[in-house]
Amino acid sequence: MGFTREFMEVQAHGNTKLHVIHTNDLHRAATTIEQFERHLQFERHKIVGVDVKYTNDHGEDQKPTLVQLSIGKDHPFNNFLADPRYTFVGFSIDGDIEMLGHVGLEIAHFVEIQKEWRVPTATKPLDSLGDVSGILVHDVGLTNAEGSRWACMPLSMRHIEYAAKDAYAAYEIWSRLSIIQEGLRRAKIDKEQTSKRARSCGDYDY
């Protein structure tokens, strides 16, 4: 049975509130993704936070039961994931990519934040901003029993908050890092051009 639940103000961090749509209705999912694409076409960095929750099964019986997507604003699903224009980002996303492949879904362009950006004092192979992503969201801890109920639809409000904030944290962190990285590149180019002009002026006799 199809359902759609919409929440306009899920608290993330500070004054940030998330507009969350929880649905298993294919038509609503398609129209929502079209809205995502209209927004993303005007964005310099086309970033989508992504996270996947699984059934409580193990091994080959385990399947993805929920895919969370987050963009910086309020086609069929598989075409959206496979579009190379968009950068899907997440923590420990390699396992998510593999799990989605089991049901015929493919993400064309994804970034594993834990592999791309390390904490300078890292002591573990995957120490990264994943360890501090909680700064961006209020912690919504799920009990072990709650954590095994991702296949129970529709989800409870606690599950919805947890899932929305997971995807939002990945989006927000990589968005900020992209801006910082671009700023550093521009500063380096400006510095090189300034030095080049200075050397060029020094070649003239007055």
C-alpha cells in the first residue's frame, strides 16, 4: 500500500530545519526527484547526501529497505542515481553501493568521505569527519530493537529523524568541504598570477 508523509520542520542543528518526505509511492518519488533536479541544475556543486538502511537479515538475504537522499533545498529513481552530473556523498558508502547493486540500482558518481578527507591525527584507517558529523545534528540514538525495524513501513518519527539527519550530515559536510577546496584553489591561482605579474614588471628598466 502506497503512503506519503511530509514533515516541514525536522530539526537538524542550530536554526536548520529539514523538509522531509517519507514515501514509497513511485509517482511521488518521481515528482520529488524532478524537483531535486530542477534545483540542482542551478547549483555549482551538484551534491546529494545519500545513506542506505538495510533489512535485519544477514548475508545474501539482506536487502536495502530505505534510501535517504538530501540536497540543499526544500526521472525514475534509478536514472537519478545513475546520472553522472550529480555527486552522491556519504560515510562508509561502499557497502551501500554494493547493497544497491543487488537490487539493480547503480550510483554513477559517488564520494566516500572517509576515504577522501581524513582527520590529521587519524589513528584508524577510516578516521574522518564521520567521527564529528554529530556536530551538525542533534543525536537521535535508536535502541537495538528500533535499529532492526527499518523494513517496517511507514517508519516511526524517530526513524524518520534519524534517517533524515544521516543523509543531511553527509550533504552538509561535503558541501562545506567543496567550498573550502574551491576557495583554496582560487587563492593559489591568484597568488601565482600575482607573483607572475610582479616578476614581469621587474623585467622593465625605468
